[in-house]
Amino acid sequence: MRSQAELDRRVFLKGAGLTALWSAVGTSAPAATSGRYDFDEVYARVGTECTKWDKQLGRFGKGSVDVGMGIADMDFRAAPCITRALAERCRHENWGYMDPPRSYVDAIVNWNQRRYGLQIDPATLEFSMGVHPALIAALHTFSPPGSRVLMLSPAYDGFYSDLTFTRTLAEDCPMPVVDGRHEIDFDDFERRAQRSNVFILCNPHNPTGNCWSAEDLARLGEICLRHRVVVLADEIHCDFVTKGHKYTPFASLPNRAVVDNSLTFKAASKTFSLAAMKSAWFFSTNPDYLARVRANNRIDLNTFGIVANRAALNEGDDWLDQLLPYIDANHEFVAAYVKEKMPLVKYAKAQGTYLAWLDVSAVADKIGARKAAVEATPASKLPVTPEMVVERWFVEHAKVHMNPGSAYGTGGAGHMRMNLGTSRRLVTLALDNMARALREA
């Protein structure tokens, strides 16, 4: 007799019009308890009010999406240590104010030391509800309304919303593509630094997947120091680096003056898919910078966030160490598949993150996306871009949702961002659907 949990999962899928997905990939048993984790399991999230799946079904209609590959959170079951810790805390049925424990600080400090050799003075560690609120506090501190914020573009779309909130202006530094890989134009970066107050560094870079070398970071940092530009290093994707590459924390650079001109922002929300827990942190070796940002930072944590993050950082190494090669293999699989079966798409394997930055400019040409965007704009409240047309086209013809590149600023044209933090069976289904749609286009 089937379990109630299995029945519930099928109800979720049927209610969302995703029975095609279920029949295509089959079912899978829960992760094994022997110490090996089953990342091939298709773990249904539909019906949990998640942005990645439910929101897109609300946007495009029931039955419209077989595979959600947009927003950057993962589809895997949580690391068991997280579920255990939350269940244990739930047994105590009182939810009064919580005093953030020293054990949470220790978990963050020890994780960074253990995995990257990065020494963080516990006294310099500040909490936040997320990287965005912390970045906003730093922007309020160093970049008054109307001032320019430097970013390597294409840049994470969330940064632009932070700039809108703080009434600051984006100073995009476009990265040229050389042999399929984005590279920094340092001369252009320095020109733009001269008129900017702040540089938001994304390391590794979202959406392109660049994992910046120590030399790259040092050169960027020296330029910013020379022109009195404060570096805000968002390193939320740091735990995802593909084979042959290395994450270098900005705070680990040997030039103390460069490091003192920065703050670093981190969270376990990407690493362990804990975005809903609203917990992040930041730190700096510069006590003046830290004090000034602290004055603008409204700390408002929640008990579940602390419990879940502490458990993940203290006990989640084995889960992550098994996940990383799986994500790397997803990148390899997509790169090989695209090259062999999708001639209209280009993809150079990312050096970091679990995101694939796809060049779909030939697809846009094939489906007449530019003309369609121009025609659709008058009836829309906001300008329609060719990438938005491509986004909808893949939903309508392949039942696959991805993020349109135009949301990522200068350099996002002709691209889509695909999230590979999911079962390879779903990745395969998505690619098969996309390849079929492109053949029939």
C-alpha cells in the first residue's frame, strides 16, 4: 500500500498539471540513511508556495511548466542534520524572543576556517536577515542617493533592486566574452571606478559563473582602493566551485589595505537551500566601516533560521561534499548536451555557482523575438525584451522556465539563466523538451 506522503506528492503534481513530469522521470525512494544521499530523487516542491515552481505556474498557467529552472534555490531534500535540528527545536512549544547564541557565531567562524582557511574575528561578525538587507545597509552607509554603484555586468538581478531601494545608480562595467568566457576589462573598470562610490563584487559571479582568481581580485581591489571605492563582496555562492577551480575569499588577499577597504557578505542559504530561514552575516577587518554599517543594519533574526543554519554549518559537510560533484556533473552534462543536440544554444561550463548562463541569441533570431518584443511592448505596463519573449517561448513550447538575461543588466541580452541545482533526471527532461522544441521551431 502506498504511503500517505507518496499520495500527497502525486496530488501536488496532478493539481499543478505536472503529471507529465512524473510519468517521464518516475518516482524515487527518499535519500538513503546509510550516509549516501540520493540527489537523483525528484523531490516534488509544487504545492509548497515556492517561487521557483508555484509562482511560475501562477504566472503562466496550470500545466504550463514541467521543469522550473529559474530562481536560484535547489530542489533537493534538505541535509538530514537540518531536519533533525528543526524537529528537536519544535518539540519545545514556545516561541518567545531568542538570544542569538555564541554557538551560532562559532559555527560560522569554524565553517570558514575549516573549508577555506579564512580566519574571521568573531567580534567582527554581524548578523542580518539576508544578504540583501545587509547590502542595503552598506549602500545607505557609503553610497548616498544619486551616487553610482559599480558592478561587473551582466550582474545578479537582485543587485539592481537593491539599488532601486537605495535610490542609487548602476554603473555597469560590461564584461567582454572571449572564447565563450566573460572577462574583466580592467581599463574600463578603472574609468568607471573614478565616478563610483561602491563596487558590489559577486564572487563567484552570478550569473556568468566566473570564479575570480586571486590576481583578478587583487587588481580589482587595488583599483578600488586607489579611487576610494568601497568593496562590498557578496560571496553567497562561494561553496559551489566546479572541478579545476578555486574560490578565493576577498578577505584572504595579502594586501591588508585592500582588505580593509571591504566588507564581505555571506550566508548558507545557497549552500543548503535555506533562503526561507532569513539568516545571513557580514564582517570586515575595518572597524570604522563595520561600525558605520552596523548603525544602518536592523537585525531581526528568527529562531528557525539560527537552528537550521547552525546545524548545517556544524554537521552538513558530508552532505555538501557529496552534492558538489553531482552539481559539477550536471554542468558537464549540460555542456555536452548543448554542444551535441542544441546547435542554436551555446554554453561554456561555469567555474562556480550551480547556474548555467546560456547564450540563446540564435534562438531569439530564429523565433523573431526582437520583433515580437517591439510589438508586445505597447500593451505591456513595462518594456518587453527579446529575452522575455524567449522565456515565454520556452514555457509555451518546451514547458521549461528559465530567467531572462535582460534582467541582469548590460551584457544580459541574448542569454537565459538556468538553475542546475536539481535532479539530473529533471535536467535531462528540460533539455530534451528544449531540444525537441527547437527542432520543431
